[in-house]
Amino acid sequence: MSPGRESAADRHPRRRLSPRERYVLEHLALGEEIPEIAQRLGVTVETVRTYAKAAMRKLDARTRPQAVAIALRTGEIPPVTPPVR
């Protein structure tokens, strides 16, 4: 985005992400897949999708990658360095 242009996420006040929503976005940022995140959390795949959708709604994002980008840019999640696989 060019300097001086605001996105919808910048214009609208955001509700804070829950710890689980933040966890899901952090692990998506690391390149993990939804089933892998579900296994780590001990929940169903659908539950992880629900967390991701809630985070997307709160961040006014249309896609999961966009939600991750907004969360990183706004400081909702810390910068991540994916492990070398």
C-alpha cells in the first residue's frame, strides 16, 4: 500500500484478539496448516477455523493471509521467523 493510503483496517477501530485467535494467526504466520494448529491446541480443525474467522472479522480482513499481515503490521502478533525445515 502506498504511503498516505489507509486500509479499512486502519480506519476502523479493532477489537483485541483473544489469546487463541492470536495463537492461530501466529502459527499461520509461521506457515503451519490448520490441522497442525488444531493438533497442537488439542481442538478440532473447525474450532481453529472459527478462531481464524473471528480474527479476520476483528481485523476487517478478507483472507487469512491478509489477517496475518494486518496482525503483524498492527502489533497484534509479534514478528515471526519461520523455522528452517
